[in-house]
Amino acid sequence: MHVYAYLVSGYLILAGSYGIVRSRHLVHAVVCLSVAQAGTYVLLISIGYQHGGATAPVFGSTTKPNTHAVDPVVQAMTLTDIVVSATVSALLLALAIQINKRQGTADPDELATLRG
Amino acid sequence: MSGPAELMPAMVATCVVVACVLAVAGRVLPRRVIDGLAIATMLGVTCAAVVLLRYTGEGRRYLWMGGWGPHDGVSVGIPFVADPASAGLAVLVGVLTTCALLFSWHYLDAVHGHFHALVLLFAAGTEGFAFSGDLFDLIVFFELMGGAAYALTAFHIEDETSLQGGLNFAIVNSLGAYLSLTGLALLYARVGQLGLPQLHDALAHQRADALVVTSFVLVMTGFLVKGALVPFHFWTADAEAVAPTPVCVLFSGVMVELGLYGVARVYWTVYAETIPAADIRRAFLVIGAVTAVVGAVMCLGQRHFKRLLAFSTIAHMGLFMLGFAVLTPDGLGGVAVYVLGHAGVKGVLFLLAGVLLNRYGTIDELRLFRLARDQRLVATVFFAAALALAGLPPFGTALGKSIAEDAAATAGYPWATALFVLVSAATGGAVLRFGARTFLGWGDTPAPDQLAGTRLGEAVPEEDDMPARTPATMLSAIGILLASALAVGVVPGVGRAAAHAAERLIDGKGYAGQVLAGQPPAPLLPEPAAAWTGPGIWLGLLSTLLALVVAAAGLWSGRLRWMNVADPVMRRLHRVHSGHVGDYVAWMFAGMAVLVALVGLPLV
Amino acid sequence: MTVLIAIALTVVALAGTAVVVAEPPERQAVSLSVFGTALVVLFVILQAPDVALSELGVGTAIIPLMVMLTIRTMRKDRDERERNAGQEEE
Amino acid sequence: MTRLTRLLVFALGGGVVAVAFILAASGMPHFGTTHHLYRDLSVPASVQHHTANVVSAVNFDQRAVDTLGEESILIASVIGAAALLRPSEDETERLVPEQGRTLEATRLVGYVMLPVTLVLGIDVVAHGGTTPGGGFQGGVVLATGLHLLYVGGSYSALDRLRPVTSFEIADGAGAAAFALLGLLGLVSTGAFLGNFLPYGVLGQILSTGTVQVLSGIVGVEVVGGMVVLLSSFFEQELAVRPRDDD
């Protein structure tokens, strides 16, 4: 369990990359890229976790602020990352739509305009 | 310590604000206003960067965002730090962006100011990247640069090659950024800090174990992708061959160089005291040499002019990497001068490619054969830039090349010096060959079968009704760039300033000490050896001469049967550059594996 | 708690694998949405409600919706091309 | 490369990287460790600025520049997607007549869910400084809620309710306002994105100075941005057609 969370995140990054390598459809490649990115979310959030009933880093008028909470900084970074993920995916999907429109295919194996 | 330091966030924020205004009001504003507003903004930003650069002569300028300054060497805030290297890059960004916008004055269907807004956001990203003193923030601005750049690459949606170039670029670069983020996460898990100065202090006492090395390789991967270094470079040719002309100027002049800047900045502030210099030197010398050779060989084999220029950029990135990899202030100072000269020269060549494309509807070398013989002015500028690329003194490229060559030889790598000469000759020769065919009509007449059945180099002209004479705004952009490339070489003191910039960039300890504890900056060497030298001038002339030989060999290669021996190697190399994004990702991981082996194995 | 986290992590890994191996693009929107949901659950367990909320919007709704629209656009474009090709043959 | 060589190259590279990653992971602090240096600095800093949600404090105060960068990425991609998905020279925009294929039940779900999501989204944005939530999350929830209309009803209903131009303006204005507030902080406190508003009592809605304002601005921008992004895709699917020659 000590490193299981880290290994899962590493696995997601590799699996996503593997998906891009063997992809036969651009939309699939884009989706795999977002799986690889999800690996970074899992890694960051696991790094910030703390055993023993540490709370979320959100305090109110009732719970006094204390440091028996999970790391807020990795959560903030992940939030930034998630918005980036939506935007990058949008741009990539827009490109995929236009490529399919111009070339009549979205299979990377059949797209061959940039050789050499 | 603030004052001039406040210019840094102001520059980034101004670009963002104006970009938003253009994005929202672009559809109602007349084209002239859009052009004028964007150019005025970039002029203002350039002036601010120049002011900042002058102040950095006295030491680094820094500002903690949100007022969260450090206590006892730690902080929750993000610093922006200006040293001569980052401020100089900001000036370079300003000048290149201004020229790119000048060139697109009225040119290019701008689609409601979208083009200008994206260019300004790109500028904001590059400036933030140059100034940021925080590893996560660096990656955020890296992605901002990327996001704007992907859309700009594919701006001509009618052109299928530009779409595919944009997609390959976007996937490979984004994956690179995510891998950098993974490396950052490993580092954060160990030391719980993100600022570059804090990371410096935290890592200074660590052993280079598996975590440090792996995080190094992962963080560097993103920057190496951006820096177009083999085998992370494949996207570069695809993107630069197809992006709109003004965008190519930015990509080849400053974006890929910022990748190398990221490598240098993060290495020297974070890892330099942990990972032994010998390992780093070996790894980066290998990467630099392979990049230079692959770029030069591929450059020689191109007939699509923008693609040719893109491979020349890759070859030069290899040379810059070699200059960096000797890990001395002289080497890096030479690279700094070389980068400035190269940005001007390459910018001129890309803009001339744009002029040709608009006039003749193609930039294929064989189709352009003898077509442009009446273009006296364009031809003169073209050959000046081509010779400068080959390393002809007194251009800035030659000065930078000479300083870096000297540094490599002094550090005990004469083969690197030889590579500088040969690669400059090859890339300059390829460009000269293109010019001789196009403007002079020299060389063998292309066989009909070489022209048939290929649409290579053809593209949708970027301007519908190109006037018979090239407009003054376009010419002025070209003139500014060529003059800057010359000025870098002839204005006294550029070499010295670059050497000082390199000294500051290398001094990671001083960076951390000044930003975290307000320590005074270390004194600089009074007279660095960074000026024209006799051997440097001779080597510059030699590479120019060799470039002429290369060009002649290319023009009349049909008569040189013995050159066919190299064909199988060439064919294989060409096949590797397949335009297939899956291939690119596979090579990226192979490159990471090589980097792990080069840096990690000696430590086991 | 530890067991719960281990299970959630495993589910995320499996859902991620499912996305990567799902070949037909039509199924991608659904498998991606399932993967997003698995991530949301994991983040809630790991005490990251803010991140979970964002992932709920982006990962389970917005990106899958964009993927679905992309695939439908591609299919529409293909149909139209085939219809045009058919007309030319006539 | 053939598929096989490509997979082999990746397998070799990925294998080495995987081994390095596993070795690195074994050198990381164990999962659930109690050592979080940045957290120990960040929580008191957040309390000092009266922000109960430390994640919001990090995003909009301590590391607000990250958010500036991220908001710029959002607007860059909104502009980029709009530019990429514009009807090209050989295309035209024409709304095709709708086919009534939505089930009554789904439609009902959509209409019922819509107000719920909108209220929830606004609440999440408004209380970002004090409870879980904030600009991004609320913005995302709001944008998603608006598009439930598509699931439940029809695109033309959505089109009427969602004048894209005003969302474009919201998006641009949000991003610009974020940068302008940063500059305002620079002018009035000498620190970019510094807080120049008074603080209230910890845990109350308007206690957090600029955090709440910036969070709200980001909420506006994210709603605008996501709606415009999605609408570009909707238009591609429903309205953009090849130009007829006749």
C-alpha cells in the first residue's frame, strides 16, 4: 500500500501513452492523452494524502483551522490541471474534426501528408 | 528590490488584457485598429523589457507575487525573477512578436482579431515562462505557450497539412508537459516545495538517487520536446513547415530556444549541485551532437523551403545544446549570442518564404526553379541571410558560433568545434542552394518526373490579393530582423553582456541566495573572453566557404553519382520522420530511456 | 479506510485500461465518462472535494460531451461525403 | 514505421521509464505520510488572510499567478477552438430541422435538473472561499447544467437561452478582469495579485478579500469559456454544412 497509489498513477500515464502509440483513431488518441493526464492528478492527490483521519483542507466557523488536513497545494495544482485538460482536449478534438473533414479519415496510419 | 521588477507581471498581464479585448471586440473593430493595438502593445512590452534588462545589469530583480515573500528560506508564494538571460529573452520575444505582427499587417485573414489575440497570449506565455521562478508555474506558462501555439499552427483550416502539423505538435507537447508535471510531483513528494530557489536549497544536500534522477529526466522531457532535440524533435518540422509565416518566426526564433532555456534554468537552479556535472555533460553532448547531425542531414534533403528551414532550426538547436553542454559560462554566453543572431536570420528567411508563397503559390524548390529571377531586392536580402546562417562574419550568428566553438575547444571537445563548422555549412548550404535555384536559375533543370504527381510545397496562399510590390510593412519587418542580426555581431559589448547573462544563469546558488535571503549578487568577471577572435573569424569564413561547396554540390548533384552511396541511410532517416503521432510518442519514450541510461547508470 | 482507497485506486486503473483498449470511437465517450466517475469517487475518498467537484464537471460531463459531438460530426461528414460521391456516380 | 516496430520502440523505452519510475516511487515518502511542508506553511498563511478554504487560498491568493496562467490557457483555447471550428471557405452555417427523437422522460429529467444545477453552481461559486468549491468548480457545474437542456430538450431551446455572444464577452471580460485586478493589486500594494480589500470574519462569505472576488471572476470566465467551447462543437455537428454549388 505504501507505493500502490504511485504505481497506479504511473500505470495510467504509461497506459495513456501506449494508447496513443497504438491508436487507430484520432479521437481515441485524444482520449488516451487525457487518461495519461489523469495519471498526474492521481499522483498529485496521493502525494498530498495523510493517514489517520486528516480532513479536507477546508475549514469553517466550526472547525478550527489546523494542519491535521491533507495537502491543499496539490489539490490546487490538480484543479489548474483539470481546466487545462478540458481546454487541450477541446483544441485537439477541433483539430481532429477538421482533419477528418479534409482527409476523409481519422486513422493516423492513413494520414500521410507530412512524410520525410 | 521591486520598482523595475514590477514590470514583469505588468508585461504578462498587459498582453492578456489586450488579447481579451481583441478577442471580444475583434468582430466590430476595423482591421487597422486591431493591427495597431496589437503592435502598440508589443512595442510597449518590448520597451518595458529593455528597461528591465538595463536594470538587471546591477543584479537580479525579483518580485514575490501576492506579496508572499519568504520567511526563513521558505515561502508559499511564487517569485518572478529577472536576470539578464530572462530579461533578454523577453526583449527577444517583444522584437520578434512586433515583427511578426508588422508582417501580418493587413496580410493573413485574421478572423475577427483571433489571430492577434492568440499571438498576444503566446507572448504572455513566453514572458511568463522566462520570468517564472516556480517549477509548477513554469509548466503552466509552458502550456499557455503551447495552447496558443497549437491553434496558431493550424490556423489555415483549409490546409490539411497544417491541421495535421498542429495535431502532432499538440499531442506530443502536451504529453511532454504532463511528463514534466510527473517529474515535478516526484520532487514535491520528496521536499514539499515548488519554487526554484527553495528547490535549490532543498536538493543541495541530497544524494542523486533514483527519485532525483527520474524526476530530472521527466521534468527535462517536456523542455526537450519544446526544444526540438532528437529524438523529441519530430513535431518541429511538421509544425514549422505548415504554420502561418509570422508564427514560424516566433516558433523558430524563440519558442524552441525557450525549451533549452528551461533545461538550463532548471538544471542550474535545481539539480546542478546534486547530479554530477560529468553525467549531465555526457548526456547533453550526446543529445546535442545527434540533434545537430540529424537536423543538418535532413535539412539537406528537403525541397519544401519551410520544412528545410525547420530542420535547419533543429540542427541549430543541436549546436545550442552543445554550447550549453560544456557547462561553462563561455559556452552558454556563446549560445546566447548565437540565439539572438539566429532568431534574426531565421526570421528573415521565414518571412521571405512567406513572400515567395504569396507570389508564386508554392515554396517547392524545384517548382520555383528560375521563377524569381526578377526579384533583385528579395534575392539580395535572401543571400545575405543565407550566408549569415552559414556563419559569415560579422553577423551575430558568426560571433555566437565563434564564442561557442572556442568554449568547446577550451573544454576539451574539439570535435564539437568541428561540428559547429560542418553543421553551419550544411544548413547554410541548403538555403543557398534553394536561393540559387530560385533567384538565379542555377543548377540542373528539374526532370519532369520530379515535378509530376506531387503537391509538395504547395499551400493555400496566405493573402488573397497580394499586391505586385511587397508592402512596406512586410519589408520593414524583414529589414528590422536582418539589421538586428547584424547588430548583434557588430555592436561592441553584446558578447560581454551575453557572457554576464550566462554567468548569472549558471549561478544557481546566487539565484537562491538573492531571491530567498536578499543576499547581494556575486561580482561578475570584469572582462569575459567573449568577442571576435582571429580563429573565430577564420572558422566563420571556412564554414561559409564550405556552405558554398555544399550548395554547388546540391545544385549539380545529378552529375555526382558517388553521392548515391548515402541514399539508403537518407531514405531510412526520411522514413523515420513519418508524420505519425504514434511514432513520435514511441520515440519520445525511447529518448527518455536513453536519458535515464546516460544520467542514471553512471550513478549506480 | 486503507482498503477503501486500494479498491478505489484499482477501479480507477481498470477504468483507465478500459478507455485505452476500447477501440470503436463510439464507445469512447461512455468509457471516458465511467473513468471520470471513478476518479471522482477516488478524490472524494482522498479528502479532495474541490478536485472531485471539478472532475465531476469536466471529466464526466464536458469532455465526454465534446467527444460525443466530435464523433457525431465525423459521422455526419462521412455520410455527406458518401452521399456526394454517390451523386457523382449517377 | 510498421505497427510492430512502433510498439517495440515504445515497449523498450516505456519499459526503462517504468523501471525508473518504480525505483523512484520506492524512494518517495510512504502514501499517507504526515510530512507536508508546503501544507504546514499554507494553512497558517490562509488563516492570516481569513480564507477558510485553503485550496481557494492557494488558487486565488498564494499561487494566484498559476490561475492567471490557467485562465489565459482557457481563453486561448476558446479563441483557438472558435478559429479552428469556424465554417471554412467551402462551408456554410445552416441549422438543419430537428428530429424529435428525445424521450419524454429524458426531457423531464433535463428540465428538472436544470434549475437544480444552476442553483448549485451559483452556490458553489459564491461560497468558494469558505466551503468546498470556487470559481472553477462552480463555473464547470453551471456550464454543464446549461447543457442539460440539450439532453432534455432541444438544441434550439438551448440556443435561445444561451446567446453565445454574451458568453464570449463574459469569457473575455473574466480573463481580462483577473489580470486587471492583479495590476490593481500591483499598483495599490506593490504586489501583483496582492490583496487590497478588507478582510471579514473567518468562515463568512465576504471574509476573504480578493479571494472571493477573483473566484467569482473565474467562475464567470469558466462558464463563458465552457459554453463557448461546447457551442463551437454543437455548431459543427448541427449547423455547419458544405456549401452547395447551386
